[in-house]
Amino acid sequence: MSPGARPPRKRRIHKRVPPGSRPGTLIADPHGSAPVVRAFGWGPGGGEELVNASLEDLAALRQRHALVWVNVDGLGDAQVVRRLGEIFGLHPLALEDVLNTHQRAKVEDYPGQLFVVARMLQQGMPLSTDQLALFLGPGWVITFQEHAGDNFDPLRARLRSREPELCGRGADYLAYALIDAVVDGYFPVLEDLGERVEKLEEEALHRPVPLTLHGIHAMKGDLLLVRRAVWPMREAVHGLVRQERALITADTRLHLNDCYDHTVQVMDLAENYRDIASSLVEIYLSSISNRLNEVMKVLTIITTIFIPLSFIASVYGMNFRGMPELSWEYGYPATLVAMGLVALGLVFFFRRKGWMGRGARERAREQSEIDRL
Amino acid sequence: MSPGARPPRKRRIHKRVPPGSRPGTLIADPHGSAPVVRAFGWGPGGGEELVNASLEDLAALRQRHALVWVNVDGLGDAQVVRRLGEIFGLHPLALEDVLNTHQRAKVEDYPGQLFVVARMLQQGMPLSTDQLALFLGPGWVITFQEHAGDNFDPLRARLRSREPELCGRGADYLAYALIDAVVDGYFPVLEDLGERVEKLEEEALHRPVPLTLHGIHAMKGDLLLVRRAVWPMREAVHGLVRQERALITADTRLHLNDCYDHTVQVMDLAENYRDIASSLVEIYLSSISNRLNEVMKVLTIITTIFIPLSFIASVYGMNFRGMPELSWEYGYPATLVAMGLVALGLVFFFRRKGWMGRGARERAREQSEIDRL
Amino acid sequence: MSPGARPPRKRRIHKRVPPGSRPGTLIADPHGSAPVVRAFGWGPGGGEELVNASLEDLAALRQRHALVWVNVDGLGDAQVVRRLGEIFGLHPLALEDVLNTHQRAKVEDYPGQLFVVARMLQQGMPLSTDQLALFLGPGWVITFQEHAGDNFDPLRARLRSREPELCGRGADYLAYALIDAVVDGYFPVLEDLGERVEKLEEEALHRPVPLTLHGIHAMKGDLLLVRRAVWPMREAVHGLVRQERALITADTRLHLNDCYDHTVQVMDLAENYRDIASSLVEIYLSSISNRLNEVMKVLTIITTIFIPLSFIASVYGMNFRGMPELSWEYGYPATLVAMGLVALGLVFFFRRKGWMGRGARERAREQSEIDRL
Amino acid sequence: MSPGARPPRKRRIHKRVPPGSRPGTLIADPHGSAPVVRAFGWGPGGGEELVNASLEDLAALRQRHALVWVNVDGLGDAQVVRRLGEIFGLHPLALEDVLNTHQRAKVEDYPGQLFVVARMLQQGMPLSTDQLALFLGPGWVITFQEHAGDNFDPLRARLRSREPELCGRGADYLAYALIDAVVDGYFPVLEDLGERVEKLEEEALHRPVPLTLHGIHAMKGDLLLVRRAVWPMREAVHGLVRQERALITADTRLHLNDCYDHTVQVMDLAENYRDIASSLVEIYLSSISNRLNEVMKVLTIITTIFIPLSFIASVYGMNFRGMPELSWEYGYPATLVAMGLVALGLVFFFRRKGWMGRGARERAREQSEIDRL
Amino acid sequence: MSPGARPPRKRRIHKRVPPGSRPGTLIADPHGSAPVVRAFGWGPGGGEELVNASLEDLAALRQRHALVWVNVDGLGDAQVVRRLGEIFGLHPLALEDVLNTHQRAKVEDYPGQLFVVARMLQQGMPLSTDQLALFLGPGWVITFQEHAGDNFDPLRARLRSREPELCGRGADYLAYALIDAVVDGYFPVLEDLGERVEKLEEEALHRPVPLTLHGIHAMKGDLLLVRRAVWPMREAVHGLVRQERALITADTRLHLNDCYDHTVQVMDLAENYRDIASSLVEIYLSSISNRLNEVMKVLTIITTIFIPLSFIASVYGMNFRGMPELSWEYGYPATLVAMGLVALGLVFFFRRKGWMGRGARERAREQSEIDRL
């Protein structure tokens, strides 16, 4: 019922490499899945796709084609990473970062290659993120993903159909297209969060339950995750746009600028949702206080009306000898009338205080106004 | 009664283009309205206005006049956008942004043209925003609006009357005038928000109801929307002022600086209202607590006065055999007097505590002081 | 009693000029007061003061003297502003800002003249601000004020007495002296706010009433107003200090730096008061909670002590036939003793919980400690 | 008992000079104490110390020695300040700042001299600050203090003992040593605040009373004072380090950098304490709420158990004729048993809700865990 | 049970050197432990390790080897620090900082040497930090630690095994490796904090007790400590990366950049935890309010149902003479039925208000939903 969710389960955050050991040591996550390698090669002379390619095939592919894209899904085998690093001359420090899957998004310049880490958002309750490590070199792009499953299928289709817009350009354009696909993947996640915000807003305003607060808390956790993923991503893309590099053409930078705009837009929305979530907490807490007020008013009204009446009754329940009222002919009805007057007086008092007497009509009107909002 | 409003309904935020597809793909919003094209051409040799012009007319218009302004209302037809792009050589990435109507305000330099996105605020409950995409080239301005309805009618009148101040200058001055009209359109919206702030302030201070908090929440949502629209607008205008460009003369930049001042003023007011709104939430919550205190005091006073009296009465309602008081001649009146003394003692105690005894006069005086404020 | 005040009444914030109209259009506020012009001229050959001078007199005055200061109080007549602009060559965009009296403080360079907007704080409940527009040109200073009433009388006296320190320097020094007088005028306002802070602090700590919170809210509103006035003023003065300009000598910039220091000091104090005000809200809210606790404790103690006693009494008020206690000789006194023991036990329980039994002495001591603070 | 203190009494903040008067006017505080002048002169030819020196002595001292330090305690006589200014050629604007004792710390370059304002913290409840104005010229240092009492005695001892480390260097090194002594004087104040934080933390966690909140508020006030004193001091020292000046050698700047580190450390601690203080307010407020919960539970349990029992008793206290239970042989004991069962049932209900039945053991264990923390 | 901990005990923060004394004075902490010196020397001609080396040995070691690392554990003897300073020419101001163990992390350039202060986090309840002072000169690294116990053992092992990656490079690489080991040591601490966050989240959401808030407060204190340690560390490492220095090769700077990334990641996580902790306080406070609501509802329901019933009973317990109901044949059962009807009516009223009647099933379902989260 409530769009609440368990807050993100924190994942292992330590580096697997023990402190003080040689940097560049490659140790795979023992729980990582086995790598699946898929490669595309293309150029003026035609294109080719290899699935589950051996490392030797890749070396050959690179020779045969002007442009090569190798994608590795699953980081369970450090050997594959190391060998690929040898074939394409990837920098050891960057390779260590590939296996250490808790990197923030970043761009690093190594001689003759550019290393980009991006984080992909995975929908779910709670949200999670996946690391994409991307190497851009002259004529090749290598990508490593922690798990299978990405947004790149339309790109693969465009490669297979040898779309000139994509295949007629350099490796930097492919790298841009991959980063753009990652950023485009943020939008459905944000849209989903937007729907959760709306549901929680509806709940907090009109029928708050403790679950509502849990839901707001869970959403705040997810928004923190989004911020942690997108903020550095934004900076990284900005770094690609701002700084001239030999490996990236001016035209690709123009496209990257478009991509940068999208990251700004995502951050903007996420911050917006955070502001609304904070406001919802206030709404929720005030509604709890309002209810307490309601409860206390009912208690006070009932108690305050009956306590004096009971007192009168108990006075005439006393067993004193000389109580003349008891023998009066109209003693009993007079007492009942007196009780009625006391009760009416108290009701009048409460109405004047505004605790009672907003009749059903007033309430109904107010409720309808709330609903209209 | 309460100036509260439903928080902004989140609109679709995803790009309509699937992730990974070719950038520059133009896909119109299927729910967009059909484009209405209106064009002005003018120059030393006179002026002309075309309504519902065909695209061929526009190409001819451009030939006939030194200066051209084409405005398109409604983005339901990607074909119109594409063709206009061809006639004036608009950049494909910018055209994609035209159709993707959730852009933040921004300025982008493309070769031989300047692309500006601005957001217009649309009054209403809740507020909404409309995108204005503006291309400035040598001798022409092209504007695309999501929906019909804008602040540009005085400008059109000035064009029709061939006002020298406007028609004797270049296309950059027209672009400035359009942006200035957008920014001027923020002021009535802010004024309206200012009135809502005042009403909510009045309510929160003097007669808070749950609707007040809903109203504050709705207003905060609208202020977030204003910030999301105006902040990037401010940056965009600042970018136009700060940086020299071939397409914009120094004189126009002086005018744009004036326009920048207005965006700063709008942000300033919006931030001011946000601060007041936060303060109002505190006021509201404290007033709820105050009421609870009031309720509890009444309950406590009534209960505490009558409980001992009832106890005394119930003691003399016991049926023990040997209760000498019951047979005393003045037992009953003595008991009543004792009860009266207990009640008076308790009233005295509560007065000393300050829970009672601020008589009607004191309350009236305080109330009048509050009202005076 | 409470230094609370109604929050600043928002004034009209829209530009009077309709959106889209020609910039530089001068439209006076229809509610503005009629302009009163006062001019000083001085130089090596002596000095002169004109009150209610006609515009022709001013043109002549400018010819006669090396240095001229024209001050206009009241902006109800756009014609006066326009004519003055023609006489001294004031820039149309700046003149529009003169009439649009909701400008933020700013410095703008126009060819051959410097345009400064400053905001003067007007004491009162609530605070308000007045706009001072100042033009500095070679040999002349023109000032426009929204309303009569300023801090410049000592300056006028110095001009009349032909004080060499002031009259022996250029127009830039007079402009500095005017700005300095505006900034010096902030200090009494801040001092007044400081006294309100102290009073509210005293109230919130020792005898909080709902009016206290209203007072804090009103003070926060006034502090926002101060910030909105002084922050841009600080930036404007900083801009005058930092940037070399032909119209301002190095010596005057040294004096302006002193003036900048004062704006920094004012902002510093205002921020300080804001922090204290936020803290006061917490104090106030916690004191409300404390009182609720007190009320509830009294209710609980009284109720909890008497409820069991009343229960015992009502048991022996039952009319069962076989109730042996009723006929015991010492039944009644034994019951009274039992009741006393129950009451004593409960009192002991509450004392151990710390809800009772801080005797009058302890309270008095604590109160005196609070008072000492 | 509580380390609370009355918040800083605001001192007069206005400039004594009326707005619009000639800058550089020297007006002494009428309540200032009479100046006490103490001077040191030293150089290759030996050293000398003058106490209560006349202004003529100072002029002579300056002639006799390569290096001179003049210290003035008390600013009650503008004449002394003016004369000293003439002897050493101090700038009039700076001298005005000397007498205006509410300056923020700052560094100002005047021709041939450097003017530094520093603020010294004075321990006490509440904290207060004292202004130190320091002029550094070629071969001389002049210092003005608002009140007697400073941290400079070790420096004086080093001068008297003609310590080569100090006396063998220039006036800039003495200026550094004075500033360093001021900054070192912040540490005991911070240490004292640290102890107050610990005491308040202890109180708020384990035995919160209203005084605790007052103490937190007073501490926040003192921390604001520290921030207002130290933050500009940090900036001022940074300005001395960053910028090369003829009057300050590179070696002295290295020492000043050390001093800058200390100001950073002080700000760091003060911010830390502010964060803790905010957290303590939350703790305090939640503890009040917890107590209210406790009170309400006791009330609810007692009331809820006895109300049904009293109801049963009052039913059998009715005087109806046909109440068969009253004449049953075991009516009375059966009723008592029924009452016992009802009470037991309610106790069981409250235990299941967790409001009762955490026995003494559980409470003791939890208390010990809290104490252990 | 609760992962709460006593907040960090503030340590002495004052400098041991009295204010005004000569900078560079070395005074050891009287409670410091005796220094233990361990040195490594290596180079093309082989390596050597000295434990508890005398200062003469160190001077000789430096002669024998191209590269030397001297580590000192314990700062209880200022003499050792002074002598080491003489052997390696360490700057006096830096040596003073070595003994003053409350430095923020920083990098300082002294002629011919680089001085780095780093802070190591020590796990525990509460967290604490240890200072590492590191000097980098041509061919040597000197490190001083406050206490024994560090993360450097893997490094020592690599030195002993003469690993070429480490021993074949310069002293700057060793300095990097030491700093990197310090930064790597932050990760387990953060992971531990992450587990505490999860436990507190679980507690605050599902079974909040006062200890939970204490735990959150303690964790916030630890996070402040982490921030105070890591933030300057990040800046210091950034300073090493950004600025070219003769003592650090480009390759080492590449490695330091990797290290900088890790400090950013640590800060990122710490800020994340702080945000979650703030959210937990809200959750905790709202859960207290919810419970109060529950308590009050039970009280209100029971009281409100029985008070009218008791009133009815006490009416018929009155001893008036003429009460016809008392003698009616069905008076008693009719009264019981009337009471039952009143009770049912009230139950119905409460159910409609939603205070009762969410049956056990609904509660169980909601509870399971909460648990599922």
C-alpha cells in the first residue's frame, strides 16, 4: 500500500586489496560472475560481431578492423581483465579500479587512453547501482560491467545495421553514445521516484500512517543513492566537455555537452524530490499532532461533561441523615434538570471554544476542500 | 478559504527518444497540439506579417526581408520543426531539445547561431512552466513554444507599428526583447505568490487549520518550481551578458544586463518567500502545541477539582454501620462546606500556577495586541 | 509587551511597465509624491544652494559651478526625471531603474557616468526600505529618493559651511560621503534589532507566551529585509572598491573600503541575530512541551491518587446483603486508614519517580539559578 | 549546576561618529579608561623600557633605537591616539577604527604601514572580546588595546631578557609574535567550551532539566561570538600569509602560516561544538517527549484499571428494587473475584502492549547500559 | 543491544607551549610513551633494517644507503625528535607540529623537504585519531607516530622482500605508499560505521528505545570526528596531486591521484551516513509521538465508554424518595440494557473515527508489511 521500501542495503565498501600492498594488484571479487565477452569490429571494409570471444580472437579482431568495441559482463575472473589490459595496453591503476566496483564516476587521462567510470542505476526496491568502466583508445573502446544487463541494445542494433551516423565516426563517438545511454537510463528511475513522491504526498496529506514515514525515509535513502551516483557523473561528463583532448573530436564534445545537460536535469529533479520529501516529514508529523489534539478533545469533552454530573449524583447518594432535598417531592426531577443544565452549559462552553459544534456540514465542506487540492 | 493548492503534478520527464538511439532524432509529443506558424519580416523596405504561413512562404519571406521572426506555437508535428531547421540551418541537437520540452533554461553556441531555451511561468494552481526555444541567427529569430499563449503581444504591436526603437535594430535586439518579456512575465507570478504568503501568514498566526499546512506545502512546491525555472534562466542570461559574441552587439548586452538584474530580483524574492514559508511551518506547529496545552489544562482543572469532591461524596455513600458523621445534625451542610473549601483551594492553586485566572480582560487585551500586529 | 511586529507588508513588486514594451520607458508611480528638487553648486569661486529649483535653474547652476549636487525627493513626476536626464545626459536604462523603486543595490557603469542604487533602511514596525539612486558624472552627483527623509543633513551642513575636507575634493568624494551616510544609517536599525533580540530572548527563556513566537517571526521577517537590502549593498560597495574607474580617485577608494567594512559588519550582526532567532524558536517550543509535562503530571498525580480511594469507597457503597466488613465495629475507621495508606504509597511512588517532592525550596533555588543567568 | 550562562549582552554597536560627518574624526568612548602607555625600544646598542611614558618620551625613544614597540591600554583619551598618530604617521582612517572598538579582524595596507585589527577572546560567562589594533611600520609596532589585560607578558619577558630569537629580528617578527599570542589565547577558551559541551552532553543524555536547554542556548551564543571573532581573524592572517609585502619578510610569513593553521584549528573545533550543540537540542527535546509518554502511561494504566472496577461497584450501589445478585449468598465475594479478574485481564493487556512488565530487572539492565555509554 | 556509544571524549586541545613563547620550542607530552625507532635503509647495494636504533646508527645508515625510512613510535622524548631533526635538517616549525599532536592533516613545503601531517582513524567506541607526521627529503622519509600500531606492516614486508615495485623507486613513492596505507585504513572504519547505521536504522524503524537516540548521537559524534580527520586529509592529498614539486615524480602523482579518489569516496560515505542519521532522528521522534497517540487513544476509549455508564449507575444510587424507576419491575434490567446500548454506541463512534476496530487482522497485515521492508 505504501510506496515505502527498505533502505539501500549497504554493500561491502572496503577495497579487497589489503592496505599497504602494491597498487595495481588485480584481485577479482570471489562472488563475481564469470566474464562474458562480446566484441564488435567494424570499419570501411565491413563489420563483425564476436560472442564469447577468446582473448586471442580479440587480438586478431583488433588487427582486422579500424574500430573495435569489446564489452565484458561480469568481473569474476581477474585473468581476463589482466589479459585484455595487455592486449590493449590498459593502465594497471585503471584496471585495479575496474575490479574495485565501488568507484565514483570519474574521468582519468592515461597516456594514449582515457579511462571513464560511470554508474548505472538499477531500478528496484531499494535502488542499486552498477559500475561501468570504459576505456577509450585510438580506434577502440573497452567496457567492463559488473553484472549483465544494460541499456546498450539499441546501440548494438545500430552497429549491426551499420548505421552510418554511428559507424562512420570514430571510437570517441561510440564512447559518447555509451555514456549517453547510461545517462538516458537515469530518466525512468527518476520518473519512478517521481511517482513514489506523489503517492507519499497523497498519503502524508490525507491518510498518514507510520508506514508513510518509513516510505519517506526509504525514498530519501534512494535519493541519496541517486545523488551519489549522478553528481560525480555530472562532474565527469563536464570534465569531458570542458577539456580538449586528442582522443575526442570537437563534434563529439558538442554531443557530450547535450549529455551533460541531461545529468544536470537529473540532479535538478533529484534535489527537487529531496526538498519535497523534507516537507512531507513536516506534514506527517503535524498530522500526528493534529490527531492527538482530536483524541484529547474528545476525552476532555466527555470527561468534563460527565464528571460534574457524577459528582451531583454521588452527593445525593450520601447516607447523611439530614438531607432535606432527598425528601422534597420534586427533588429527583429537579436534580435531573439541574444536571441537564450543567451539561448544556458545558456544551455551550466547548462550542464557544471551538472544540465542538463545527457540525457535520462544516467538516464535510473542509474535507471536500482538502480533497479538491 | 486557504490559499493552499495541490502540489505540481509531475509531468512526464523522460525523453521520448529511447536510450541508445541516434541523437538528433526528432520525435514529436503525440499529445502536442498542431503547430501554428506566425512570421514577421521587416527591414528598410517595409514590413509584412504572415499568419499560418506555409514553410515555402517562410523561405520566400526570408529572401524578401533583412530581418525575420518566425514563431511556432505547438510542437505536435516534428515535420514542421525539421523543415524549419532545414530552411534556417538550425543544428539537429538543438532541434531535438526543442521537442524535448523539459529542458532547463540555457544558452548554447552553435556555428553561426545561438540557441536559447527559456522557461515561461504559467499562473495557476499549481504553477506550471512552458518552454520557449529561441534561435538567433544573422537577421532572423525563430521561436518555438509548447503551447499558445505568451507575453509577446506588445512586441508584435511594436513590430506592426514599425517602432524605430525595435525595428531599427538587429535581430539580437528582438531576441533580447523576447527574453525580457519572458522575465517580465515572472513578476505577476511572484506577486501572486507574495499574496499567498501573506494570506498563509495571517492564517498560521491567527487561525491555523490543517489546510494552512497544506497551503504552505503547496506554496513550497510552487516556489521550488519557480526556482527550477528561474535559477537556470538567471545563469543563461548572465552567460549572454558576460561573454562577447559576434551575434550580439554591445548595446544589446547592456539591455540584457538590465534583464539579468530582474532575474536576480525574482530569485531574491522567491528565496525570501521560502524562508518565510519555513518560519510559518514552525508557527503552525507551535500553535497546535499551544492548543493541546489549552485542552489539557481544561481537562486537568475540571478533573482535578471534581475528583476529590466525588471522593468525599462516595465516602459518605458507604454503608458501614458505625459512621458517626452520618448522624450528626450538621453532617450534611458541613460536608458541603468542606467540599466548597477543597474546590476553592484547588482553584487558588491553579491560579497561582497561572493556568486559570487570567480573566477575560487579560485575554481580551492580549488578543487585541495580537490583532494589532 | 512583546517586541513582536507584523511582518513586512509586501509592496507592489511588479514593474509598472507592461512586459514587452520599449525599455527605457519612464512611467511614474501614480501614488508617488511630487518631486522636490534641492541643489548645491560649489567650486573655487564660492557656493550656492537652490531649493525647489526649476530645471532651467539647474542647467544654469551646472554652468556656474565646478561641482554640483542635485537631490530629488519624490518620484511622482516622470517628466522631472526625464528632463534631468537630458540635462546631465543620464542613461535611459538607468532612469527607468530610478522610477522602478524595487531595485537591489547595484553599481552600473555607463559611458561617462556611474549609476549606483542603494537601499536605505527606515526604522519602524515593520522595517521598510527606501531606494536611493545616485548618478556620478564628471563634476556632478544626482540623487533620487523615493520619499523625503534621509541621513544627509550633516553633509548638507558641511557643504554650507564649505568644509575644505568635503568641498576641496571631487564629486566622487561626495558620492562616497552619501553612500557612507546610507551605510551609517544601518547601525541604529541594527541596534534596535539587537534590543528586540534581547527582549525576545528574555521572554522565550523566562515567560514565553504565544506573542513571543509572533515576535520572533516578525523579527525574522525584518532580518530578511535587512539581508535583502544590505547584502547587495555590500557587493555594490565592494565593486566600487575593487575595480579602478576613471571617475573615482584612489583616495576615495580607500574611504570606500572603510565603508565596505561597515557593510560587512552589518551583515555579520544580522546573521548573528538570525542564528539567535532560530535558537529562540527551539527554546520556545521546548518550553511549551515542558508546560504540557507539568500539566499532565498534576493531572496524573491527582487522578491516580483519588481513583483507587474512590474505588474503595464505592465498594462499600454496594448494597449486597452479605458484606461482613460493613457490620464490623472498626470497619469504617479501618477503611479510612487503608485509604490513607494507599494514598501515602502513591505519593511515595510519585516522589521516587521525581514527579513530586521537589519541595518549594528546590524549586526556589532552581528559579533563582535561572534568574541569575 | 548547569553550565548554562546568560547569552552575550550585546554591546553598543553604533559608531560614535554621527552619520555624514567627516571620516577620520576621532571621538573617544566617554566610558573608556584612561590610556596607559608602555614602550620598549631595542636595537644593536641595547634596550630600554618606558612605563607611563609621555608622548615626547616616545618621540625621543623612536630616535634612540632601531626598533620600538609602543602599547596603549585604554582608549578613553582621543588626544593620545591623535598625537601618537602624528609621531608615527598613522593613517587617519585607521585611527578612527582604533577608537571604534567593534571592528572585525582585518588587515589593511596603508602607504608605509600595515594596519591589523585582531580580536582577543576574554573568558567569562558570557564570553566577551577585546579589540587589539596593531600598526606595523619600518622599525616600529604600535598596539592599542581597549582594556588592560593581555597575553603578551611572556613576550615582554623575552624582550627584557633580550632574547636573540626575538630581538635579533625585525619589527615584523614582533608583530607576528603578538598576533600569535592572540591566537594562542583562543585555545584555553575553546578548551573551556569543550568542557561545557561535555557537561551539557552528560546532562542532556542522563538528567535533562530546563536549565540544560538554557545552557545549550548560552553556549551557542558563545560559539557564535567565537565564530564572529575567529573567522575574520583567520581571513586576516591568511591575507598576511598569502600576499607578499615589503614590510614582512619571507621567514615571518612562514611563521604566520603556522599561526594561520591554529586559527583553522580553532574554527574547526568551534564548528564541531556547534554541530554537537544542535544534536543536544534534539536529545533534550526527545527526552521531554519520553517523559510525557511515561507520565501518560502511568495515568492510563491506573485509570483504565480502576474505571471498570468502579463501574461494577456503582452498579451494585444502585437502589433498584429487583436486583437478584444483591441477595445471593455469594454475591459479594463473586463480585470481588470478578473485579480481580477484570483487573488481571487489563494488566495482562498492558503487559502485552509493552507498557508494563518490563520488570525492575530489565530497567536496571538498560539503565546500566546507558550509564556505561 | 544498541550500537550506541559514548561520544568522543574530548582530548586536551591546547598547545603545550605557553602563549608568547618562542616558536619552535619542543616540549614533549609528559604522558607520551617512550620513542621506539625503527629504520630501513636500501638501495642498489642491498638493504638493512635497524630496530631500536640509536641516533648515531641512523646518521650512519643514511650514509650507507641511497634510501632511508626512519619511523618513530611514541613522542614522549623531545630530545629524540630534536636530534633526528638535526641529522636530517628538519625545519623547527615542523618539528613543533610533530609534538603538538592535534594538527589537522596538511602539506607544507619547507626548503628541501616536504612536511605532511596525516590523521589515522583508530576503531573503537568512540573512534579516535592518531597523528602521523611525515617528512620527505631527497632520499629519505621520516615518520613520527603518536602511538605504536599502524597499517604499515605489509609495506615493511615489501621492503624486507626487496620488492622491485617499491624498492626500485624513490623516496617519494614510499611516502605515497605510506599515505595510501593511511587512507586505506579509513575503509574498515567506514564499513563499521555503515553497520552501526544499519542497526540503528533497524532499531529506529521497528523498536525505538531511548538508547537508540543515544546511539544516533554517538554515531553523529564519530562521523564528525571522521569528517574532521578526512576532510583536511583530502585537501592535503589534493594539494600533493595538483601542484608540481621537485621531490615528487609525475608517476607518483598519478598514484597519489588514485589515493585522492579514495579520500573523496570516504568523505562521500561519511556524508551519506550523516544524512541518514539526521533522517533517523526524525523517525525516532515520530515514533515516540505515535506511541503517545496510542496511549492516549486507549485512555480515551476506556474512559469515555465507562464514564457515562458510571454516571447512570450513580444516578440510580441516589437516595431520593420519589424515584419511580427504582420500583419498576424491569427497572434494573432496562438500565443494564440502556448501559449496553450506550457502550455500543460509543464503540461504534470510535470505530467510525478509526480509533478502534482495525481488527487484529489488519494490524497483523500492516506489521508484516513493515517487517518486509
